[in-house]
Amino acid sequence: MPGFLECVINVSEGRDADRLAGLARAAGATLLDVHTDADHHRSVLTLCGPHPPGSGPSVQDAARAVARQAVAAIDLGRHSGAHPRFGAVDVVPWVALSGWPLQPGDLAVATGARDAFARWAGRELGLPAFLYGPERSLPDVRRGAWRSLEPDEGPPRPHPTAGAVAVGARPALVAYNLWLAEADLDRARRVAAGLRGPQLRTLGIPVGSAVQVSCNLIDPWQLGPGAVYDAVAARVEVGRAELVGLLPRSVLDAEPRHRWAELGLDGSATIEARLERAGLDGGSFGL
């Protein structure tokens, strides 16, 4: 059975509805989800489809269309938001998935898609592209870009309005925000620093009048949302939880169903459910 290729494009736009609608149209049939946050001034578009695509829509083509639209529409010089960024198309991770329900796929497939996209972005959009994945992490890129790291593809200087792009190859991760009951930024930062490790990346950040511990679960099959929620709740009162984008069904099923609402999860927010809804789960492609 062929696998699936996912691309989770993070763009520096979370406020202009018309602009976001244009980005969604550019993604076409591969678009499974758009998560938008006005305070972060950021949106996450989840694209996915069978790989190799055969007669179906190509995730690679869709990602390029979204990137082209974002570079044309977003001026980073006029951007302000809570989330760290250095590009209009800020982060473009590629994820290979296999099986059903979905499991981690061949990282070489994701790396190939990453390298092809980075070459294209440098050549066609004039975007300096920094690679991350097996060689180095995304935090390494954010720390080192324009200091100890030169772009892997594209020009040696930032695009005048679109900045640069980090293009990655990685297994599936889960982006997860835990909003504190009280807006204590110092405490959120202490909690984030105390929990940060190889399986969990965290930031304590202000979001409007509130504060959150923003989390990336690097291996959600080993460290899932419930464990992260409990680790934060043991240190500070949690007001609510928020899933950013989608998660694999097997990660959701590992959490007790009676906790789904508390954890900010539900069955419609899995990659599999959205693939089924879009007709990209295999039936339309004879997989």
C-alpha cells in the first residue's frame, strides 16, 4: 500500500481573512486543516495526500502554490505577533506516513520532498532556505540562521519582504498549547524551561492578555498530550488546552476517551478523519 506525504506549512499571517482564504484556495484538495491565531499572527495549514500521488492531487505542487501565494501577499516588515518567525513562509516541514491508522513512514521520502522544495523556493521565489531534520533541529536553525548558519539553498541574503524559510524533514509531531488559568508569564517560562527536553519543546509566551505554555511533542507516540498536560498541571493551574492542527488517530486513541474534552481533543481532529472527509484516504485512488 502506498504511503502518505504530509506538509505542515506555517505562515506568518493570522488576521487577514481574505489573505488566508487565498492561501487555502492555493492548497486545493490536499488541504486538511487551517489553524489560525490572531495573537500569534500565524496560521498552520496541514496538507496531505497519497504518495506517490498517482492520479490524485500532488502535495508537492500544493505546497509550492501556497508558498508562492504567501510570498506575494505577506510583507514581514509590517508583521508583529507573539510567535517567533523569520519568514513569511516561516516553516515547511515534510512528514512521511504509512499504514492505516497512520504510523511514521520512511524519513528518506520526507527528506527528498524537503530538499526538492528548498531548491525550488530558492530558485523560483528567491527565498533563502535553511534545512532541518536529521542533520540539525529547527531550534538550531532559529538560533544559527545568519550567524553561524548560511542558507542551504537560495540567495545569501533575506528576501526583502518574505525573509527566509526553514524547510524540514521529520516524523509526525503534535503542536499543543496549554493556557494558564492566571496570566503569569514568568511562571509560564519557568514551567516551560523545566519541562523542555529531547521529546518536548516548550516556550512560555504571552498571547494577548493571556499566557500559554506552547509545546511541540516530538514523539507523540511516546509522550502524548495527556502526559504533557499532566506535567504542566502539576506545576501550575491550566485553564484550557488547545491542539494546533491535527494528530494521528493512534495518538488520540492512546488517550482515555473521557479525557478528550479536558485535553482539547476530539475524533474529528485526526489526520485520518480529515483524509476520509476529503476522499484522500485511499478509496478515490484505489489504494
